[in-house]
Amino acid sequence: MQKNNISSTNQNSYEAPMVYTTVESLIKKRAMNKTIILYCTDNSYIDLFLNGYYASQLWKYENLAVTCFDRLCYQKLYKLNIPVALLNVESDTSVDITKAAICHTKAFHNKVHYKLVLWQIVINMNIQILYVDSDVILLQNPLFYLNSFTGYDIIAQRDGELCSGFMYMYPTRNTKLAVERSIKIRPKLPDANDQDALIAAFRTIRDFRLKLLPFDTVPSGEVFFKSHHYYWDPISPKQLTIHNNYIHGLENKLYRFKEIKMYKLDRNREYSNPLAKYLTIEIWNYKSELKNAIKLAKRLKRILVIPPFKYRMNSHFSTLFDIFGSDGSNAIVSKYKNVIRESVFFTNELVPHSIVLQDRMENVISFKKPCKDNTILHSEFPPRANNQNHLECQKCHGSISNCAYNYFKHSNKSVVKLYSL
């Protein structure tokens, strides 16, 4: 079993020139039964890819092939013994491989154009391609299911129409023609990405044979995350993939994976650091309180573990995405990624046991009235269900934020706990 060792992703510049594997040579080496499982990424998306790699256990797939669009990405994956090729786009000034682009922006469209180029290279080798985006997690090997269908040019996830983030492409005349035309069409279409171009292209082919997969087997992110907010929401055994689309922002995608425990990295020891200091809050009643909670954590030089939150009209606990929407949660997670952790943080196996125990046992300080001292708190939130925290009442003259700051500012404990703001 491979470990989620991502220390090499901290490297910020590529090393001395080396011999890079080409796409063609990698495909020839890795294809099995003329089939390849194909991914692509660049340095800006490498954490998203690596998370998918470990969550999907991609090292088990002998026909896996990954393409990097820049040399630094290539060297990082090469050092991790991941089968990688280089399709270098660094000379294209319209593409920024150092920065993750937001979907539906020109920068994003220019970058994903090279997915079309990659598909053309491989499909012209008469290889069947299972193409998978980096924000897709494979729950089981999808090839057995996909090979049960015959007579199609492309089999794909449904996103209203075809989703180019999960496609099984046969090297038929129609598929080759569609990919060729999409490369020519995309720059001419206003605000078009690879998916838009491919859809426009196959519509020009009268007898194009497209199969869209059912949502219960290969759901879109829009469908899946309507009913799956946290790791305890059951996933059907027939489901093949989790596609984290219909959400904006790289860090936002990673954060949503964290809440369902499909995040497998430990960037900069974000979980395993034994010296890290945390702040938790038990009760969060209003959206506006989050801003004050983050301010308090920053004053205390601590990391805020996002408190559980319930909409009054809803029975389920709500994630940042549920509360603030895609753009709102992206703004929070991107700006404060070093200051906040997901609400299920203490369930991660990499968090030191001493810190987990402190979260379970430490007294919860309340500055609010009424307050019943030494009461055992019982939480409905599953990650806190086994906690044995007692309520400790303290007097406060002034704002609760200031009282909490003055109370906790000299504490050396790994976890300090506040009842509410």
C-alpha cells in the first residue's frame, strides 16, 4: 500500500533538465487490452490530483497514465513513482500553470484546451480512453461496468449533457472526428471549455453514438452532494464515482472532500503537527458569527475547527457549502485555509492522539447566562457524540470575544473550547 507522502509538492521550481517521458511512449508502455485510464494535471492542481490518486488507490491500476502540462508537475509525480508523461504547455502565454483557474473563466478555458490535445494524441493511437478529472474519486474499478455497454463512440457522466470529466472514449472514426473538430471549434466559441467544444463537435456528426450514464451509478457533484454532506451519509454500493464538480475553487473542492473523509493528504502537516493549537466552538447560531470566530482564532494564534451548524428548517448538519453557497464558501476557505479546519477534523487518523483526547475531555468555557456549571455536554454532531466535555461557567464584563481572548490567551493547551459567541 502506498502512503500519502506529498512532501515533494512543497518544491517550487523544477530541477536540472532530465529526460521526460512523452505521452506516446507512456501510453504504449501502460495500455492493457488497448485501454488506458488517463488523467492530466499541472502543478497548480497537483494536490487535487494526488488526493484523488490516494483516495482512489490508483496505484492498483496497471493501465494508469498521468500527463503533466509542466516540468515541475512532472518531476513531483516522477519522484512519487507515478506513471507520468509530459505534454509541456509552458510556452503558451495564455496558460498559467502556476495558478488554479476558476471554472468558466478565460484562464480556465485556455488551460483545459490541452485536454482536447491530449485526447487526440491518445485516441489516434487507437487506444480506448477512460478519461478521469482530478476531482473524481473512483470508489471501485469502473471498467467492468463500462465494458458492459457496446456500440457507442463515447460513454460519459451526465451533466445535463455529456460531462467531459468522466468519459470512456472508443477510438472510432466518430470519436476521432469529434475530438479533431473540438480542437478547431473551441477557440471560436465564446466562453467555451473542453466540454462545450466536444458537445458542439459531436452535434455536427449525424450518427454519433453517445451513452450518458445514470446518476445512481455515476452521479454529478450537483446530484451527489445534495444528499451527502458528511462522511456518515451512506453511499450506495452500486455507485462507482464521486465527482466533486458544481463547486468553484481548488481549496473549496478539497475542503468538501475533507467533510466526507475523502481527503487523504497532510499538506504542511495540517493534521499531524503535534504543536498546533486549536479553538473549538460548540454552538453556532448565525452565519455572521463565523467571522467573529475566525477573528478570535487569529487573535489567539490558534486554528478554528469549524463549529457544527444546523439550519432551523433543516434536520441535517450543514457544511460551509450548504450555508454560504459555492462562491461564499470558496471565499472563506481560500482566504482562511491556514486558519480553519473542517468540522470533522478530530476524526482524521493523522491528528495526534493526545490532541484528540484533549478535544474529547477538555472543559467547555461559557460566558453566557444562564449557565449550569459542571454540566456534561451532549452533542448531536456525530464526531462529538463520544465527547465527555463539562461546561465551565465564567463571568464576563464586556464582549464575549474579548472575555474569551483574555481567558485563553495564556493557555498552552492544544485545544481550548468555547461554548458560543
